[in-house]
Amino acid sequence: MSSNLLNFNLDLQVGNIYTFNTIAPAILQATYSDAKLIAKGDYDLAISYANINALHSNIYPLLINTPSGTSIYPNDPKAYEYYIFKLPSNLKIALQSAWIVADTIQLVTGLYLTVTVNNLGSYNDVTRILNAIALLGYTNISSAVNNAVAPTSPATGTTSTTSTSSTSSTTTSSTSS
């Protein structure tokens, strides 16, 4: 890859996961979330992932930023650095460096998981589940316990279930020897 490709000072690292906006939401997509950068390269790499010529000709007019109606950027798709991202859907896309809005780039540093387990038998089950998660090496764990209550109606003797909620936050630390 030539070092003189325009990269718009984007300091993106292969292997990292990013969320960012594009300059052409109607053509590309407004925002890409949790996109893993799998490669950086030139035009020759990018054309194996997308019709770069068509995209460039449709998006290039958005780079015009001078009063005379001309762009300070070359109208040549081969002049730019390209980023190959793998999206959460496993789709792989190629984006020209000029198409990414630099000040919207966010490095994704972690994910969180929300799990609901219904019909637990007791609070002991909650403890066992949290301990099992901790055994997998996850030590920053939060939990919320909701109680389902079934009051009996004195007039009919029937029951109906309603939910009440109690929330607790637990951070579990474990060490191994």
C-alpha cells in the first residue's frame, strides 16, 4: 500500500471495533455500529468488497467544500486509503477514508449482555447463576431480581400474577491461584 494515500488522519487500527457516522447517509448508511476493522488498503483491495467507482462518483460531490464549487480532494478513487469492516451481521464493507466523519469515531472497548431467567426457584438460584458467570472469568457483574407475586382475591379465591421489583448491583471479584 502506498504511503501517499489520503487517509484524513484517521488513526484506525486493524482488529479494533468502531462506531462512526458517514458523510453520505443516503448512500452508505448514517451510522455503523460495532464495525470491526479487518483490513486497511488501497483501491485494489477495496474493489473486491464494493463497487468503489460507483460509490466514489456518487459521494464525491459531498466533498466539495470551496466557494468556487471545486474540491481540494482529488476526484480519483485510487488516491484514498480504504477500510474494510466486518459488521455484526458478518457483512464485509469497504469505506473510503473520506467517507467517515472523523469526529464521530468511537472505539468500542467492551460489550454488555442482558439475560433474563424466568421462574427461578429461590434467591439461591440467583447466587448460583452469578457464581457460574464469575467462574467464566467475568468479574464485573450486575444483577436485578424481580419478584412475581400471586395475590389471592378474597372475593373469588382466584389468583393473578403481578410483578414487583427489587434491584441490586453486585460486583464479584475472584482470584485464581
